[in-house]
Amino acid sequence: MATLCLTKQSFILRNYGHSGYGVHPSERKKGYATQMLKMTLEYARKIRLSKVMLACYKDNEASSKIIQKYNGIFEKEILHSNRKIVQVYWITL
């Protein structure tokens, strides 16, 4: 149904951010991604991260809205190796 990842690995952080999550298409628009990001941020606070980087494809409006809901601050857009534009956000904890 859903997957969730929180990482501090430098390659992944540089290219994708601290957190990644995915929700099966049949389960979207049910609040799962919002809840997963909430839990990820709670855990990040617990392990004493001061901020987290999140990234999503520019055309992924749902993810962008969730990140902004948790006070994600837009930093920049980058061109991914797959030629899609990625938006990078930071959330201060």
C-alpha cells in the first residue's frame, strides 16, 4: 500500500532529500502521504535533525502541497537525470 524512507546518506540526500514515500495509486487521496510525512518529521525530531530536505517532481502537485502543509520552504529547482524538473524544499524542525 505505501512505503516510507528516512535517510542521512549523502548521495541520496544530495539527489533526493531526507525522506521518500510512495502510495499505491488505488490508495491515494486518503491522507496516507500526509500522515507518513508527519510521522517522518516526528522521527526526524526524535533523532535530533534540525531540518530535512524534501524533493518532488514539479508536476507532482500533491506532494508539493503536502510538503508546503508542513511549512516546507522552496529552495530551488534542479534538472533530474531523467530530464524532469525537481523542486527542492527544506523543513526546519
